[in-house]
Amino acid sequence: MNKNTTVEQIDNISLLKKELDDEKNRHLRTLADFNNYRKRVEREMESSATRGKKELLQDLLAVLDNLERALPQIADERYRQGVEMIYQQFAGLLRQHGLERMDSVGQPFDPHQHEAAGYLENSGLPLGFVAQELTRGYRFGEDLLRPARVRVSRGPVKTR
């Protein structure tokens, strides 16, 4: 073996080690890119599912409202009890899927949660507080599905 051949072999080994390191780095970058892609797809799927659930709950609010309006109008006690049971079951199912009722009466008016439909005089509440709820408001997690339609107190009547 001559010196020249040994130097060539050492250079060749060095070159192969560098190529191997480059391939390892490329492999690790590709693996990291794939993991980031997988996580992004999972987040997008979860977001899409949440958005679909939110839209469905929003559509079902009209049915819930109609059941609430129908209950006081039913004269036959047995029939009213049956509709009440259906209402309770339906409302419970919607709660299981994340629907939350907002309580508005007695709370300060918040334009982010309430839609003002007028004022009430002499409501016994301070100025700017919700005195009457016309349509209930609902949330889905942190998102407002529907603002509550309310009447706001003008404060106590001042006598002269």
C-alpha cells in the first residue's frame, strides 16, 4: 500500500462521512416537517369539527325557542308534561354538546352579549342593567352563538 492510496481512502472516508451527515440532517428535517404537517392537519380537523358542531347548535336554537314558547300555551296538563319532558331531554342533549345558556336579567348591559330591544321604566334596577329578556342568549364554549335580546332599565322613576 502506498501513501497516495491511503490518503485517497481517508479523503474518500471523510467525503462519505460528510454525505452521511448531510443525509441524516435531511432525514431529520423531513421528519420534523412531517410531524408539523401532521399536527397542523389534526388542529384543522378539530377546528372543522368544532365549527360544524357550532353551526348545528345555532340551527337547533330555533327549535329550542319554539318548545319554550309552546309550553305555557298548552292547556292540557298531561300533554304539557309530555312536551316538557321532550324539552328537558332536548335541552340536556344540547348542553352535553357544549351549549350554555346566558343569564341576562339583573346583569349590566353588555353590547358584546346583549342586543338591546328597548328600555323599561321603573324596573327597580339601576340604569343600564338588563330588566327583561325577550330572547335568551347562548354560548358555545367561549363563542357567542346568539346574543340575548333584552330591554334595558332606565333606572328608578324620579318623583318631583
